Amino acid sequence: MSIVSKSLLLLIFSVVLIGCTITPTHQSSDSLNTQIPQQDELDQYHSLDELMLYYDQLQKKNATQLASEYNHAKKHFKNNPDAESRLKYILLISLPKTSFTNIQTALNLLNNWPQDITMSTNLANFRKLLISLLREQQIARTDARNLSQKLKASDEQAQALEEYAQTLKNRIDAIKNMEKQPIRRITP
């Protein structure tokens, strides 16, 4: 490449770079409205963000810390029944493999939402999502329990069949042994 072409390439590159850094001096009011979210929308996202961070923190706690958090959230939920404390309590009792897991109670709290507790659109949609996920989890647990019972019954049946087959084999072996022994003839 010659010096002229390198200079020309550098000039084009710098013009493009400068053009990208300059912001327009005026924008239409429509684009301003779409770029700046309303305060309500920010609050809605903030509440949902807080719940997601809370859930993330719960995932990092051990059993003792979770039990302590459960006691705190339960107390806070009973004393201050706002949407966030209710949802935090629901998240706690819907955690799997804890001593306080109670999917049915979580579903009841979600389905029987008090009229006087208002929530943002995002939290309402999150509530609907939780309801559907917990229902699916409850159905999956019921199906797993039923399949486990069927498996246990089929194992018992297979064991009984094995025992019966062994009994029949023993009888057949006994008959074969009797046939192999010489028969004594009774002579008069």
C-alpha cells in the first residue's frame, strides 16, 4: 500500500469515527418518549429485579440460613402483607428440598390474592408465571409419586413371579430325579 492510500484510508476511518461520536442536536418527541421510560415502568422493573436478586441470594444460602430467612420472611409477611413480602414468602416456600417447602400453600397464596394488595403489571405477570410453574411442578410430583408406586407394585409382582418360577423349577428337578432313580420291581 502506498502512503497516499494509507493516508486516504486513515482520513476515511477518522471521519467515520467522528461521525459516530457526534450526537444529533434535536430528536422528535416520539423518540424521546420511547427512550425515556416512565417512572412507573422503572418502579415495576425495580420491584421485579429485587425479587430476582432475592431469589438468586436464596440459591446461595445453606439450610440454616434458609431456615432463618424463612422465619424472617414469614414474620414480615404476617406483619406487612404487601405484594413484595407476599411474593418473597411464596418464593421461599416454593424452594425445593427444604424443610418448609409447601407448594400447595404457595399456590393458595398466589391464587387467592387479596383485592386490596395492588401490584405492578410486571409483578402480576410474574405471579401468573409462578402459578403455572408451581402447578406444573405439583403435577410432575404427583406423576412421579404415582409412577413410583406402580414401579414398586411391578417389582413386587416380578418378585412373586420369580419365587413361583423357582418353585416350579424345584418341582421339575424333583420329578427328574425321581425318574433317574432305578425303579424297584416288586417281585412276588
